[in-house]
Amino acid sequence: MIDKGIFDKDCRACPRLSTFLDDVQSRYPDYYCRPVPPFGARKARFLIVGLAPGMHGANRSGRPFTGDHAGILLYQMLHKYGFASCDHSESVDDGLTLRDCRITNAVKCLPPDNKPVGAEINTCNVYLANELDALPKNSVVLALGGIAHRAIIKALGERQVDYKFGHAALHDLGQFRVLDSYHCSRYNTNTRRLTEAMFDEVFATVREMLDKSQRE
């Protein structure tokens, strides 16, 4: 069971998102079409923060980064670096498990055109704040994209100007560190703004930081 402080499956606090989900559900009755819960180990030291569920991905399957292009490279890297039991995520009942890792989103509901507005990000930010607050000491938070990065900084009550987003940028927030990466979206990988080698380097950095903190 997921703590309601970090997730509410019945949340309808954002009128635009709730109305949109109702419309999508009417067109795709087999889709999940609700706030998508975090996925992974409860006491994980590695938290991945994405933007929001994708229309035919997490919004369909009910698991973050599952069922669309964005999850392909992500789960390959999770498996390569020992965070996932297999290298692909197909559905909520496929037996996949995460080790010392958890995946969440800055906004838990599917937004129109994959673009949440500021008020929706702010409304959902309390859940992210509570999730970050529950992280063990010396954790690593991976921000996938600028919106996720800014949501994390806001959730911590920090000034955005002090923590600028940049691919592979590392920020020390005291209790944990935030590592930035371009989002593993189809657009970014197809245009090679984010290459497999670049994403691999990000995960190698995470693995190294977690292993080092465990030895100390």
C-alpha cells in the first residue's frame, strides 16, 4: 500500500486534468486513466522523477514509463545497472521489480498534449515534497527534464536560481543529491539530444554515488 501522503489514487484536485482523463477514459475504456502511483521499492535510495504519465504509456498501463517509447531506454539502463529485474516493462503484472529504486512523476495525471500547467504542477507538488522527505540519507534523485527538476527544487522550498537545470548537472541538497538528465522521450532520443551513451553515463554516475555512500 502506498502512503496517501505521497499519492492519492482518487485525487481530482485539478479540474482540467480530471475532465481530460474522463474524456480519455470514454475513448479508451480499457486504459487506467487515473493518477499513476509511484513504482518501486518503498525505502529506495534512488528516486527517478519524470514529468507526467504518457497518453499510451503510464496512462494506459498504470505504471510509470510503461507501454510507450520513453520507458524503453530507461528500463534498459535500470536493468544494466542492477536496479531492475529485467530490461523492459510491459504491464503492471509482468513480474518486474525494482531494487533500491523508485520511479515517480512531478504530475501524477495525464495532461493534454503532455504539458501540465503551472497550477497543476503546484497542486501535485505536495506529494513530491512528501516523497522526497521520506528518502533515506545519501539518496540520489534523478530529474528527467527541466520541469521535473524545477518541481523537485520547489518541493524542497529552495530558490530555482540557485539550482539551474543542465544535463548531467549535479546538485547537493544536503540530505540527498539531485542529478539532472534530458528526458528519455522519443523526441529527445530521435533527435539525439539524448543519446544512449549520454544516458548510460548518467546511470553510471548514480551507481557510483550509491555504491560509494554504502561503503562509507
